[in-house]
Amino acid sequence: MSSSVHIAETRNLQALQALENAIKRDLDLLNYPARDWVLSRESSKGQKILDVIIIGGGQGGLASAFGLMREKVKNILVIDENPEGREGPWLNFARMHTLRTPKHLTGPDLGLPNLTPRAWYEALFGKDEWDKMGLIPKEHWAEYLRWYRQLLGIPVRNLTRAGAIEWNETEKCFSIPLTDLVLNTTEVALARKVVLATGIDGSGRWDVPAMITDKITRKHYAHTRDEIDFEQLKGKVIAVLGAGASAFDNASVALETGAKQVHLFYRRGDLPNINAYRWAEFVGFLKHHSDLPDKMKWRFIRQILKMGQLPPTDTFARATRNPNFLLHGNNKWNDIEQENGHVKILSNTGEFNVDYIIVGTGCVTDLSLRPELENVVDKIALWKDRFTPPENERNDDMLRHPYLGSHCEFTEKNPGEAPYLASIFNFTFGGLVSIGFGGASISGMKYSIQKLVNGITKQLYLEDAEAFYQSLEEFDLREF
């Protein structure tokens, strides 16, 4: 259904309540072992030490928290700098109509059928509406995640930003400055484990080529990730750089809001029309990419990136059906000039005069750009520290990806120098080479969340093995 008003009028709240009751019963039926087990800790000054802090309250952060809670790791906190309900891209800079992932996806449910997006949608709108729907509208996905958080009681602190993580050797835990963005006050949290669930750009930042930042003023360009006042672009000529889905989405919004013309530029001779992500949606790749030897991990991910990520069919159609949308393939920008309030693009196919540029060139991977890693980044192993690809398979961005362990944990650049890095888990798109479609990807969540949770519970148990053994020796509950 396309009308959000009509959907709001037809939602079945009684069916949703019945579904919520069924989920609570499911959790009760599966509640074994029920005993809390993680040993509580305090600092030498009496401050509570969290077992896990999760930075990022979007889909990855919420599902990670639920996974830990199911394993009775309850002393956790999720933080997010956005207001409640606006975590992640869905209601911020995502300008598509629907998710790209097939609607039958699972993952956040962690194996509970009643917690799947389908069960939620059918409860609210009915099975017929589910059957008619092609892909899940992004607004519904955001609503599902908010419902998920509230129903499961996930502890999230919104409007809170994490500062630079630091290892506290005295307390054997991490210190993380947390700034309240409303009160502008900062406190230091202590945590044994840290999960970075900071999204697609969580291992770097959104990228704008230096040619643009060096040559034109900020008011003449924006990244697809930025807040863009499309009303101010009415009647103007827009250039979009890049041919990914978000580039087409932004071109469409600009035209639908009244832009005079949109030119979309890309270097490839032809747009990708084969979706490697659809190939990857099978158990072998999603579950076991991290089990491959490094050479094969590298080859698979490089091939997927080489094939490119095409704009989905409906995204492509949305843009191209507008007569004022113009595609320019096999186009390389050589220079940019700003003059008289306009921008001149000098390319290998000619000159183009535009009023504004929207940059859709994605992210650059570079851990040194992440403020939360400022104190530890020089000790983290990257792929370039562990693997040398054949020259014909070289990819500089892939070489900058963190070289993660099998549970998404950082590894040391120099063994023995910073063993505490294994207690920081990178559940972002930066895990692509090491883990595959894990962090920041819905399609891989079904398997990657379990890897992450297993890694954390393993560490929590092994670190306190002596104390657990002592409790076994002292155990004297007589049964007869």
C-alpha cells in the first residue's frame, strides 16, 4: 500500500497485541538456561562496569543487544546520537522508497518466527497486504525496529555520543566518554567489551572527492548522506556524481521536488545490471565467508566490488522515467571551476554547467577517521598488515579494512602489544573482507549476530574461568 495515511487507518492493533503476547511466550518457552551468570564488576572507586557497551542503536546495535540479552548478558547499554526512532539512515538520509533486501529477510528475530518483520507486518496489515507488497517500505522498517526495541526492553540512551575509547589497565576495562547532546555534559562509562555498530561509514567516513572540496564552496555541493534542502534546488540544474542506488535516489528526489534538470555521471562504460548481492544470499557465503582462507576471502569480496552494486530496477525506473534525467556514462571529471554562482564541470566528454552537485561516491575505509578509535587506531591490524594480494587483484580500500577475528573482533598489528583490542568488536561495513555481509547489512545478520554474541560470551566466560571454577568447588546444593 502506498498511502501511509490509509495504512495507519487500517492497522490491527489487537492482532499486534496478540503477536506481542506470543513473542513473550516464545521467549519464556526458550528461556533455558535461565540463570544469570556474568560476574558483576565495579571499579576501584565503586563505579559499575558494564559488561558491554554498544555504540550505535540502529538495526545492528539493537539485534546485538537482543542477542546478548538472550544469553543472559544483561548489564549492557546501547547509545545513539540520534533521537529515538531516528537511529540509522531510514528516516534521515535514506531517500529510497523501500529496502533493497527481499521482504522475506530474517535476522533481527534471531530465530523467533513471531519476531520476524513478516509476522509484525501481517499482524498490523494482514496477510493479503504482505502478499501484495513487493519490498518493505523504509518507513515501515524504521517502525518495525522501534517496536522491536520497545517490546524487547533494549536499554538505549539516545542523543548520546561516544568519545575516544581508551583501555584502562588498572581497572581492566575500557573508558568511554559519553556526551549528552542535550545537556552538553560528559560522563565516562566503563565497559569490559565494546561493540561498534556505527553503520556503513563506521570504519571510515562518507567520501567527497578532493576535487570538489578544494574547488567549490560548501553551499554548492552535498553528499547523498547529508541533509539536503531540495526545495532550494527547484528550477536548478543538478549534477549527481556516482551510479549507485543512493545517487539515483537523490536524483529522483531532486526532480520530484522541481529541479530543472539532473545529470548523473559515472565512469563505467555501462551500468551494472547484475546484482552480486543476490548471488550472495545463500547459507554458504552468508554463514561461512569468515571461515575461508585469506586468499579466498579477498577474491570473493574483490569480485563482488568489481561487479558493482547496481541501482535496483524500481530505483532505476523512478529516475529514468523523468525526461529531465540525463545519464552520462564513461565520463571522467578532470576538473571543476566555480564562477558567477555556478559550477563548470570539465570532463572527458565535454563541459557541463550546473548549479549544484550531489556526491554519491559512497564511503572511504579509514579507521583513523573515526573519533572513537583515536586512542587505539595505530595498534589495530589492517588487511594490508596481514595480506599481500597479487598486483592484478590490488584494491587500496580493501587493504585499509580492519583485519578482524572470526567473531568481528579487532586484532593486534603487533602481537602482544595491545591484547585488549580483541574486546572491541567491529560490527560495521568495515568487516566486509573479514566477515562478509555482517555489520550494516540486513542480509547477513542472521549469521553475523550469532558470531558476534558467541565471541563476547566466550570472552566473558574464559576471563572469569577461575572464579567459575571456585564457585563449582563451593557448590553444595543437596538434592536429597
